[in-house]
Amino acid sequence: MVDFNVTIGVTDDMVGSSINILEGIMDPLGHVPDLFAWYRGETSKSTDTHKQNVSPVSTESILQTIQRDHRSLYEDLIEYVKYKQQVTDFAVAFQRLQLKAMYKLSAP
């Protein structure tokens, strides 16, 4: 990520930092602010409504059930996702640095 200077977009924070970074890269002069405002849910011009992915069963409850009823599977699951989590944590931290640098560069 660092060596190739990639632009980081984190889907968990798409409405916040990711959209701001994309806007800074794709529309630095502010020619289409409504486009990015729409993705942030800041405009009422759209007939579509943004909805969160709401499930009747939470991830937390599924993990609690697996941890309680299938301890070995839970341990394997945690081992499997820990590296993905480390990459995600790094990407989020890197994204925050990119956003901070973008704001600093665009400040008058």
C-alpha cells in the first residue's frame, strides 16, 4: 500500500473518509459537489434512499453462538480472520493519513 501509493477506500467508512478521498482525487476543483453529497446522503434531490444493510441476525450474536457451541471452530475462525483484520486496521490508519494529507494540501 505504501510502496505503490495506492488510494485507500474502506467500505466500512465509505460515507466518511472514503468519499472525501475520492472527491479530492476525482473532483479537486469542486465541479460536481452534488455527486459526492449524494453518496454521503447529504442531498434530498435523489428519489433513492440510502439504506444500511440491516439483518435480522447480528454478526455479534452469530459469533457468540459459535463461540459458545463450537469452541474449536471459533478459535479457527479468529485465527483465520486475524490477518485480514491486521490488513484492514493498517488500511484504515493509512486512509486517515491520506485524508489528513489531502486536507493539508488543499488548505489555503
